[in-house]
Amino acid sequence: MPRPLGELEDSVMTRVWKWNRPVTVREVLEDLQKDRSIAYTTVMTVLDNLHQKGWVRRESEGRAYRYEAVSTRAAYAAALMNEAWSQSDNPAAALVAFFGMMSEEQRQALTDAMRIVQLPQTPDDNPGSPGGPGGR
């Protein structure tokens, strides 16, 4: 399970995920500098750390590297949620509390996601169907 990204790691990964292509330290630096004062070497160190942790892969390009995300932000968020849920001594209660914190938009996204992951029922799965147990 990945540990949560730190604030600066998250800022860097947000750009890598958003751009969805190999990026250079310079590109990330220039975008970060729109919001804060930050040094090239700091961004380089963060990307190197993210590479060592397995978040990004890198390919040499001249004297520099291009970095690319190994996974999606959605997969990262799912892993964090799964880890938090598995830490609970009462997973059902944790889910109920989590669902209670959701906005209407989040609840709709959950409903949509559940519809996507539900497997279609076969006649054998439905006891009342003509081909299933208890059927005609």
C-alpha cells in the first residue's frame, strides 16, 4: 500500500497526472512557480524521490530525464481508501460513516460505480427465475 503523498509530492504528481505525458523537471518547475517560489533542485529531488518510490518512471533525454506516471490518480485514491477501510475494526460501520460524509454528487458517483462493477446475474443466481433453484 502506498503511503499518502506529501504536499509537494502531491503538487508534482497532480501535474504529471493532469498532463498525462512524460514531463521534465523544468516543465513542472515552471508550472509550480505560478503558485509558489520553488527551486529547480527541489523539484528535481521530489521527482527523483517519486521515482525511487515507484510513482513515476523516467527515461534519459540528454543530460535530463523525462518522468511519466506509473499509475493513475484514481488508482492512487482507490489504494488509499482501501488501506483506510482495511484498518478499521468495523468495516461496515466505517463504510456507513464514509457514505454519510458524501455529498450528493459523490453519492451519485458511487451509485454509477456500483452499477458498472455489478456482474450481470445468470439464471442460476436468481432462485425465483425459471432456470434457477426454486424456479419452475
